[in-house]
Amino acid sequence: MEKREFLNQDETSLYSNCCVYHNPEKGTVHLIPVVHLGSSEYYQNLLDYVGDHTCIYENIKLESTDGNHHETIKSVDEYFRIMTPHHEAFWEQYKELILRFYKKRLSRKLKKLRKEVHQAVNDSDDKIKKILEMSEKSFFGIQNIFLAQLYWGELMNLSHQFAAIDYQNDIKTRSNWIHADLDVDKQLKDLNIDPIELLEMILTDPTPELLEIQRKEIEFILYLIYASIEMYEMPNISQRRRDLASAVIQTVNGHSKVFEQVSPEYIIQGRNEIVENAITDLVKDHKEVAVFFGAVHQVGIERFLLEQNYSFESQKRFEVFNFKEEN
């Protein structure tokens, strides 16, 4: 039988493979492992593959006060221009509490990492310095993940998924595309939690569980910034692309434990559960369902399908990007 691989590479390119699973009583599920940075042709090919299939897609909805600007922002400079006023206003309001949190609530290991990143960024690109500054001032909100990814795209001359695909004016208008991802506003409302009260609790008197989540968010984004510094120091685009390809393959295949150790549980497991529930509901009325989600999620979603007696049938390969110096 054909070997299932969500991601692989050869001497010239990184590939993602859409893997198809079938259960004769329930139907067919296409797991489409999306890499967040790729060529514009890659994303168009994925959209063409989905076609008219019912498709579950990812898009974390942040608090309405921050807005989902990642749906429209296309570059690092545009992010700086649009988001700096939001970050500065937030910093102005909570500066003292945030600084006190960094001093009193970070673990010794996390304080050491933060210090190392601040030292390393001094000799790096001005944009990385700005990314670290904005992360610090926004209390390392998860929107900074998108900012770091945009920067990586610029370093490698690649498109970000949210820049290449028009979610705002295209995907949201397609009746066959079903949003199934974290909705922060809705979850807080369902739990009858005021987001401002929650933030102030985290800053001043967090429960052990909330403290652990916040520490992991900070650690995760600090590692992304550290990786940005290392990528900036690489001599050319080709090496950066090869390094990224190896890193994402190791992460998806479970060989890299750093991602698992530093990422908050809701980033992977919590969002996977949302997708799994959506699959269960949708296959009742649709014989074929596609799952358009980040590659790192698909391993867990595949495990769920196999537990539901789906069997792997086939896979179709898509080139994410090549390793050439210029396209």
C-alpha cells in the first residue's frame, strides 16, 4: 500500500500531500495539510482541489476588540501600520501590570529565554526588533504568531496563506466552506466571562491553569522570534527554504518536541476537537468532506479518523515551494 505522508521533500522542493480516507458507512474525508507559507500557485492548486467539496477550514477568531486583521493584512509593514495603534493603546492601559507580570510571574527558565532573545535581537534586523517590541507590548498575544510568519515569508519570498487566499471576500462567501476553529468571543460569552476581567485576572492574580497557558504563549512566541533571528542570519533564500522545509516536516512527523512542549494545548488539541466534531456532523449529510487545516493538525485528525474506522486510500501531492534562490 502507498505510504501516507502529509509532508515530504526531495532535492528540489517541499510537498504537501492531500490524504484521502474512506469509511463505507460514513463517507470520504480529504485531509489537506496546509503549510502557512508557500508559493501563490500552491494555494490556488489547493483551492482547485477542494472545488465544490464541503470544506472545513481554519481561522482563529480573536476578540472583537483586537479584530481579525490577519484576514486582510498582506505584509509586515502593513501589519506595523495597522496594528501599532492597537498595541500602543493596550500598552498605555496595561503597561505597569504587564511589566510586573514579566518580573513576578515568569519562570526562571522563561526569564532566561526572554533575556537571550532581547540580547540576540540587538544585532539583528530592525523588523525583528519591532516584532519583539510589539509582542512585549501586546502581552505576547497569539496574533504575533501571524506577524512572525509574515516576516518569514518576506525573508523567503513566499506568500502567507492569509495573503494568498482571500478569506474576507472569497472564502466566507462560499457556501461549501465551513468555519470550524477557535472563536474566542463566543467561547468567553458561552462561559459568561468578561474578556477584560479575564485579562486583569491573568495580569494580577492568575489561577495556576491560566498562568501556565500565558507562560506557554510567551515561550512559544519568543521561540518564533529566536527562529526569525536565525533565519535572518542565513546567507540566502535557498538555505532558508530548505531549513523551513526540514523544520515543518520534523514538527509534523513528531520528531521535534519543542513545538509540542511550548505550544499551549488549545493551539493543537483544542482546535482539533472542534474539527473532529465538525467532521462527525458533516458526514451525516455529505458523502465527501475536505479538511483545509494546518499540516501539524492533520496527524491528530487522522488518528481520530482511524479510530472511527476510516481507512487510508490515496494521496495527491502538491508542491508547496521549491528551493531555488529566486522564483
